[in-house]
Amino acid sequence: MNHEQKEILKLKKDKNAVILAHNYQAAEIQEIADFLGDSLELCVESSQIEDADLVVFCGVDFMAETAAILNPSKKILIPEPQAECPMAHMLPRKELLKYKRRYPDAAVVLYVNTMAEAKAEADILCTSANAVRVVESLDEDQILFGPDMNLAWFVQEQTGKEIIPIPEKGYCYVHKMFNTADVTFSREKYPDAEVLVHPECDGEVQQLADHVLSTGEMIRHVAGSSKKTFLIGTEVDMVTRLRRENPDKLIYSLMDEAICENMKLHTLDKVKKSLEEEKYQVNIPKEVADKARKAVERMLEVI
Ligand code: 13P
Ligand code: SF4
């Protein structure tokens, strides 16, 4: 641990704070987190916070918002408020309402990568780890699903239900970078490797992979596998965590440029300031949070 990390740990103790971080955070932030996980694990963890006075959330805006939705009486801080997930802004509430009017009988399943105002209009949320189970749990066969068109495609393939992507072409700029040539080239280089990709990758990339998994599922898969070499198709700092936790395995990124710049806006310096000055607090209007909480809690009943 470096000096700044030690200072943060002390401050965290003095302030009775917990630090939650997503798997795409840089190594130095992963190391100071009390809990590190994928979106679903972070939702579950946020729903179980009991005795902390402060929660510092090192992830993008929609993740910190979800923690605030689940903890209305707690102070949830995000070290850099501009750490936004561009995909989560591709389905504003107004746009969603248009689709709901067009398909009045469809169930509305929103990816957790949406903002609170949109979540408040959903029947149920999902993450990449439970999207298939969530859709299968519904009576409806026609589903409005957004904002990621690739996760929508994955769910359609797995469930056979009519999945209507909303908007038509919502995407993640990081996972869009992967293409089929990356997979074929890397497979030739490492013929024994297993290829794991995230469902936010394009459908044709998913079809070439051995497994399509959320980041948390990748962690469990690699830890439990007897294979030695893995090629990872998601944000590069997943490789950081996988290498740290599996020193006996060979883990490579399918593309070193796959960096979520938005996640990286959090730095040790900003985490320290966030604890010292207790900012930036995530505030969600009560009526929005109350409605959104119903959709989050309904998802948490399915997992
Ligand atoms: P996970 O839930 O798989 O961690 O994915 C979150 C995300 O934003 C992927 O880009
Ligand atoms: Fe959003 Fe993509 Fe970054 Fe995930 S990787 S937080 S979906 S921009």
C-alpha cells in the first residue's frame, strides 16, 4: 500500500465509511475497496449496508444512484461526479415513455445501466449477470429492453421471447471496440485459451466466444476452471483483478485499448477528498427513488 492508500484507510475508519468499487476501477482503487464487484454484486452489497455512516462509491453514476436508491437514509458519495456511463444516458425517461405508449402490453425490463428517472418507469431491472433469469421470470412474452442492444440480443437468443431493444441501437463504446478479428487473431496466438466476453460486446463477437459472462461471473469462472489460459473481452482492469487473484494462470485482454475512461475518472486523490469533505453526495428526489426502488427490489427477488 502506498502512503495515500494508507491515509484513505485511516480516514475511512475515522469516518466509519465503506468503499464500494466496480471491477473496472484502476488497481490502486481496487486495493482500498471494502467490496469489489460487478453491478449485481454491488446492488446486493448496497442493499445490505447496515452500520456505515458514509458510503464512497467508486463506479459510474448509475451505480452510485442505485446505492442511493437502496439506502435513502445514508450519505452516498461519488468521488468524481462526472464519472458517467454514456450508455446509461441513451434512454432518457421521456424516450422510454414514448416506447411504453407504443407497446402498452409489453413488460419493461431495464438494464441497471440507466438513470434513476428511467428506472422509476421500469417494471423490473436486470444486470448482465441476471438478465436471462429476470426475463424468464416474467409472464409477458413481449419485452421492452434497454438501453444495450447487445445485451438485448443475448437475452433474445437465450429466452426466445420477443425482445424489443430500446433505443434501437444503444451501446457501450468500450465493448463496441471488440470485433471478430480480435477473437480469431488471439485464438490463433493462444490456441488453448478460453475466450470470455461480456454480453455488451456485439452479437458476432459473443458467437465466437466460449462463454458470455458478466464481470462477476468471469471472476468465478476463472477461479473455478482447470484451464490455464484465458482471453478476456471486457474492460482492461478486469484483467488486473483476474491476474491478481489467479497468479498461476495466464490472462490476456482481447484488446488493450478497451478502457472505460469514465470509470477511471476516480483517483486516489479524489477518493481522499471525498472522505475528507464528504462530497459529492448523490441525491435522488424521493418520489423517483421510491418508484425506482420497487423495480430494483423486484430484481433482487429473482436472483
Ligand atoms: P457488470 O455488471 O458485468 O460488471 O457490467 C457493468 C458494466 O458497466 C459493463 O460495462
Ligand atoms: Fe458504461 Fe461501458 Fe463504461 Fe460499462 S464500460 S460503465 S457500460 S461506458
